[in-house]
Amino acid sequence: MQGENILETRNLTKEFKGFIAVKDVNLQVRRGSIHALIGPNGAGKTTVFNLLTKFLIPSGGQILFNGNDITRVKPADIARRGLVRSFQISAVFPHLTCLENVRVALQKRLRGDSFDFWRSETTLRALDGQADDLLDQVNLAAYRDIPAVELPYGRKRALEIATTLALEPELMLLDEPMAGMGHEDIDHTAALIRKVSADRTILMVEHNLSVVSDLSDKITVLRRGEILAEGPYAVVSKDPQVMEAYMGTGHA
Ligand SMILES: Nc1ncnc2c1ncn2[C@@H]1O[C@H](COP(=O)(O)OP(=O)(O)OP(=O)(O)O)[C@@H](O)[C@H]1O
């Protein structure tokens, strides 16, 4: 039976040479929700993401995904289990077209971690239908044959989301999806995140609090590596400790 929480951390801790960047973090991410991880600069958000995806080895604590302890699972196995992090723009190959980028991601899912560029044209063509569906989902059908490098900024982010969706994530980790975007791109990307959240769980680190308030079912606020507050936006935004943590950060 699948539990209510798709992801849990228990006393997750990361120490860098005596400096504790993440301390006893107990996260509970509810299946099907949009969950935001926020906090002032240096709060430990990126470190938590790096721990969840095994970029970093925890100094202590446990990570449970779908009830299974994945604390010692190798990074390459994490995506196969359904936990996929959407990287920032660099994950997209600039000189491949949108279709080719999504096709590479589909190949990655089918063939494991080894990118295998030397498949026959026939094998690759067989993935075109699926790739087109994914491009359609993120409203990139019209950009299908355009190299990624030529896409406007917001569309690149949509392509990145399509390549993540190709891996069929059950839990999608989004790393500052609105970083560097103007208003219009933010609106489109927020709508896209809401759309793709329909049949999966999303955990995102995001500095734009208006987006966070708009999209999130639950928010966890980190400060100096520890959970300061948790709950829906209406609750955490009124928390005096949260207000204090954000004072003077420009994100208030
Ligand atoms: N590899 C490392 N070695 C030493 N200290 C590190 C390392 N990675 C992160 N830290 C420290 O851990 C703390 C948390 O950093 P982290 O990047 O996780 O914060 P963040 O909440 O993501 O911040 P931001 O919003 O600025 O991205 C910071 O003080 C940072 O300097």
C-alpha cells in the first residue's frame, strides 16, 4: 500500500568540515501535492536537494521514498525509482532541436544512465511520437525543430520540464524554476507547473514568494539548516519568526 507521503526525511543532516548546513530536517512531502522549500540565502535548500538526489552523502539521518529507505541508494538509481530533479538550463543540449532534446531524455529512460547517441535512425524515429506528445504538453509543438539555443528564455525552461517529464517522474524536484524570468514567463511557467502537477508530486525550491503562495499546498521554511516553520502559505507568511528571517532579504 502506498503511504500518504511520497517522500520523508528523518533527521537529515549534512555537515561540511564542522559547519552544519542541514540539521535534523524532517520533511514530509504529501503524495500529489506541490510542496515548496523556501528560506533566506544560505538556509540549506540546495543542500537538501543535493542530499535527496544523492549529489551529496548525508552526515546523518534517513531519506524514504515511497516508504523505502533510499539513503544509501546510488544517484543513478534515484531517477529510475521516479525521483527526478529538473536541472537548470544547462541540462538542455543547446545545438539539438527541441524534439532531439526530448528524444535523448526518452532514450535515457529506456536505456538507463548511459546516453547512447549512436542508435539507428529507425530506433530514434520510433520515439518521435512520444517526444511530440511531451512537446505538446509543455506548449512547445511550434518550436519542435528549432535548436534549443534559439529558444526564448521561458521556453527553454519549458523544454527542460519536458526532458524531465520524459523520465516519468513520480516526484519532480524543481530547482528555482522562475530564476531569471520576467513576469510573462513566470505566469506561463507557473501555469505549466500547475498543469504537470496534475498526476505527480512536485517539490520546489523557489525564491519568488508570490509564485510560492500561488502554487504550493505546503511550504517548509528553512533557516540556518533547520526547519523554522511549515504549513500553507497563509499560516507560514504570518509566522513572526518567518517574517523576521525574511526581513531585509529583499524577498519579504
Ligand atoms: N560544499 C560545501 N562546502 C562547505 N559549505 C557549503 C557547501 N555547500 C553549501 N555550503 C554552505 O551551506 C550553507 C547552505 O547552503 P545552500 O546552498 O544549501 O543554501 P540555500 O538555501 O540553497 O541558499 P541560496 O538560496 O543562496 O541558494 C551555506 O552557508 C553554504 O555556504
